[in-house]
Amino acid sequence: MSEFKGIPVVTGSKIQKPNGTRAIKNGMKASNKAAAVPIGRKPDWLRAKLPSGGKYAEVKQNVREHRLATVCEESMCPNIGECWSHGTATIMIMGDVCTRACKFCAVDTGNPHGWLDADEPAHCAESVEIMGLNYIVLTSVDRDDLDDGGAAHYADCVKAIKARTPKVRVEALTPDFRGVMEHVEKVVDSGLEVFAQNVETVERLTHVVRDRRAGYQQTLDVLAHAKLHNPKVLTKTSVMLGLGETEEEIAQVLDDLAAIGVDIVTFGQYLRPTVNHLPIERYVPPEDFKKYRQWGLSRGFLEVVSGPLVRSSYRADRVFDQNNAGLEQTA
């Protein structure tokens, strides 16, 4: 449960956003069947530090002042305390209402009817400069209500950041743009260093986990085209584990990604955000994550960041260190 305009909001209920958009809180409608399956207790290795500290408060204030949505908050990321305390954040552009309803995601679902904040590129650029970042991840909701899926807006945000802070490296974790490669190219050509689109799960589970408009092959095609269009841009994707996949299927995902030249892969544990979302089939132990990292490195990826609390944008700036984002040093 959260609050909206001071009124308690139950997950799965209908709400109206300040811009007039109607949405489903946390993306999935409530149902008696779903509520009957408890979320369950997490193992010790999934305990994250609670948000605190002056830097955390500073980043939070900056996000509020510039009307920014962050995936850190919207996706209920367990690493928000660590990341914000270190002065980094993943900015979610194009609002906080997604036109799709993936069964793992806690972002609100609805139809923004073409709404966009025209000032957002400038606000993003200003925030990146104020926070003194060296690396920024831009991500977004899916915007199937827009003709180009928001590609032009994405490009404008990247260009604004580069114009104001040219040394900052930019990663864009984008929608699939419905597989329209012209829109993919628009983002890839915007001046970023890393283009990411998440495959999310193994092929067999895609229809269970993701919205029906998404697709395993569609994501592979987007990543492949991005690399072919501009080989200098690094491509990246992320896979959640614990949804019922087999080790053979994990190996197949790695083979498929290696075949299209993806540079960076991340593996993390799926954590059920609310009782209305998919249940966790397995808590994957840390030693298995280490094994899957080695599987990936043996296939030639630039880096494979793998661990229970890893998310696509977690320690994204440290991927070039090629040391599993420093997870071994902090274990």
C-alpha cells in the first residue's frame, strides 16, 4: 500500500495521475487468486541495506525538484539505498505509466494518450550536471501510445545531456519500439555509449513473464540491429532468474545473445513486487550466479554482471572494470 494525494492506495487499484492519466497501481490488477499466494521470506543473501544518509537525501531531493521519475523507486529496486547513497540514479523518462503490463514489473500500467513533458530533456541534463555524474542510465516505460514509441524523446534527452556534460557516458535501457528499426536507429545515433534492451527471461517463459506485445525474438532482433547499425555502441541485456527456467535454457539464452554480438549481460534474482505479480519459483544461490557469469565469459562477452541483487542498471558505470561490478570485493 502507498499514498496518492494523501489517500491510501492499494496495489492493483485504479488511480488517476496528476497529468490526468488513469492507471493500475503497480501494473497488475488485484485478484483473490493472486493474493492467496504469499510473497514469502527472502533468504539472507537477499538482504539489502535500508535507504539512509545525506547523499541519499540529496539525490531524492534532486529527483523531486526536477520532476523526475526513477526506475529505482518505480520498480521497487532493492539497491536504491546503495545507489542513491553513492550519488547515482537511473532516470526513468516519459513518465511513470507504462502501456504494457508485464507480470514481473511494478510500474503503473495505463494509457498516457500521448502525454510527454517537453521540458524533460533539459531537466535530465541539469540533474546529471548537478549530481556530478560520470555515468547515467536513462530508462523508460513502454509508450505504445506514441507513433515512434518515444524514440525521438529518448534521443533528445541523450543529446541534451551530452551538450551540457559531454564527458558523461550515457546508457539507454529502452523499450523494443515494437521492433521498428528506424526508431531503434534514432536512439542508437543520439550519441550514447551503451544501448540496452532486456530479454528478461528465457524464450519458453517469455509469454508468461512479459506483455503479449513483447517477444524474445523481437528483443534479439532489436539488439542485433543496434549493433549492426553502429558497431561502436555497446549492446546490453538483462535476464531475471528464479522464474522456473532450466540451466539448459540459461545456456541457450547466452548462446543466442553471443550469436548477435551482445557485449554485456546481467543476471539477477527475480523478486516478486506484490502478491498480484508472478510468484518466485526458486531463490537462486550466489554460487549459481557465479557459475552463470563464467558461462557467459567463456562465450566471449565483454562483461557478465551476475548476482542475486543485480539489476540491469546496477553499478552500470563499473562494467568496464570487468570484475563483476566489484561484487566479489564487497561480498
